[in-house]
Amino acid sequence: MTAHIIDGKTIAQQVRAEWKLRADALKARGITPGMAVIIVGNDPASKVYVANKVKACAELGLYSIHRELPADITEAQLLSEIEALNNDPKIHGILVQLPLPKHLDANQVIEAINPDKDVDGFHQKNVGALVTGETPFPSCTPYGVMVLLEKTGIAIEGRHAVIVGRSNIVGKPMALLLLHKNATVTICTSKTVDLAKHTRDADILVAAVGRANFITGDMVKPGATVIDVGINRNSDGKLVGDVDFASVKEVAGYLTPVPGGVGPMTIAMLVANTVRAAERLSGFGKQIG
Ligand code: NDP
């Protein structure tokens, strides 16, 4: 078997086109959805992610600003930057690029963002809403995975979804979103005994580990859908996922590539969350959906 390769780039373009219509509807009423990205320090990978996010907003005609703050900024200064954005009517979505330098408490910083502008979905209010079932801002990467599955026509209800990884930004929200769609969900971690036993039982396998080529063909059930969230550099400096593409594509039914799979969806969903935030804050458009 050779897996059908899910083209995240094309699906992300479709999603952006759909959300552009909603953004245009707001603009016709005089509201331009606006996003602010804060980056602290000089991490090169973070700079690339931020540049991509700002570019995606510009392509959809959204207003965006990004604040580059020095690595030695105090927490009080950073919180005051966030407060200014909370009070800026042109800004509907605020995103603080993680990770932050160690002297800053990321939890405090996230909690300072107005939850109605928390387009990453990391504020406790929005995390709580995700647990109980309906958040306006699902975190962008798992949200993107859900849209990929839906647009590819992969059935979720009643299927066994296995997620490898339990981070707050990927693994846990991923599990909840799949659970809300009636999957039977297993979460595996670094402490899981006999990982392959679990992954081989997955109809939908999501890898969010952060280890290059970690999931190999022998760990996958024939015909399974395999979603690779990982972004890693291999020893040649090449971008690779958590899934060993060569061996897994011979076993899986569907597989996302890296690059060109989940990554473009993450950015598309950030744009979606920003437009939704603008709809909610302005009182126009759909409240959720
Ligand atoms: P974290 O490092 O926060 O979490 C990794 C998770 O993997 C942890 O829960 C850890 O378990 C688990 N893990 C580590 N080793 C093993 C193992 N041997 N067996 C089973 N589980 C293991 O990473 P993130 O969730 O933030 O990111 C995961 C990957 O996704 C990274 O490559 C990251 O770059 C990428 N990413 C991609 C995005 C995109 O847009 N495509 C967006 C965000 C992330 P434990 O909790 O026990 O330590």
C-alpha cells in the first residue's frame, strides 16, 4: 500500500480563501481584522514563524503589527505592552510567540492577554472552554489537524485516535478536539510502556513528539491515517517530521508530509481565529464556527 499524501498546502489555501470571505464581509462594515504578534528575543526559528504569520495576515488584507522586544525585557514591561494591545480597538487578536526567555513566566504572560483576543487559545478561560466543549479559539495546530481530517473526508466518530505527545499547545488540545468528535482517544507520553502496541492500534495516529523520524512503518496499522505535527532538523539540516515518511507511506492509508502538511494549516487557523475574534468583538458575523 502507498498512502494518499494529504496536501496541507492546498487545503490551507482553501481555508484561507474561505476565511477571506468572512474578513471581507467585516471590512465591508468598516472593520479590518487586526492581529498583533509579540516576539521577545532573537530566536531565529521564532522569527521565521512570526514572519510567516504576519505575511499570511497581509495576504488576506488583515491589519497586523509585530513587536520585537529585547530578550532582557522585564515581565512588567511585557505585561504593559500586552495591556496596550488589549486596549487597542484596531487589534482583535494577540499572540505572544513561544518559547519566552526563561526569566519570563509564560503562564502569567498568557493570562494577561484579553481572552477575547487570545487567538492562540492558550488563556485558561479558553482552555476551560475547550474542555467543556466549545471554544471560540481552538489552538491553531490541533485545529488545523481537525480541518485537514474533515476536508480529506477522514471519519473520526468511533475511530481510535492515538496521540503521541501531551503538550498544552498540541497533544492535549488535539485529544480534546478528537474526543468532541466522538473518537476514542489514547494519549501516549515519554512514560508510555510499549508505545508501538498503542500506535499500531490507531485508526488515526497523531505524532507530536519533536523527535525526527520517530514513528516508523512497523508502528502503524495498515490503512491508518497518520498526521505528522513534528518539525525537526535531521543530521543533514533538512526539515523532517516525527514520522519516518519513507517507511510509513508504505503502510498508512493517509499521511501528511513535512513540510507541506500540518504547518501551513497552523497559520491558516491563526488567520481564522483572528477573523473570528474580530467578528465576536465587533458583534458582526458568526459567533462560533
Ligand atoms: P513538547 O516538547 O512540548 O512535547 C513533546 C511531547 O512528546 C511530550 O508530551 C513528551 O512526553 C512526548 N514524548 C517525548 N519523547 C517521547 C517518547 N519517546 N515516546 C512518547 N512520547 C514522547 O513538543 P510540542 O508538543 O510543542 O511539539 C511537538 C512537535 O511538534 C515539535 O517537533 C514541534 O516543533 C512541532 N510543532 C509543530 C507545529 C506546526 O505548526 N506544525 C506547531 C507546534 C509544534 P512527556 O510529556 O512525558 O515529556
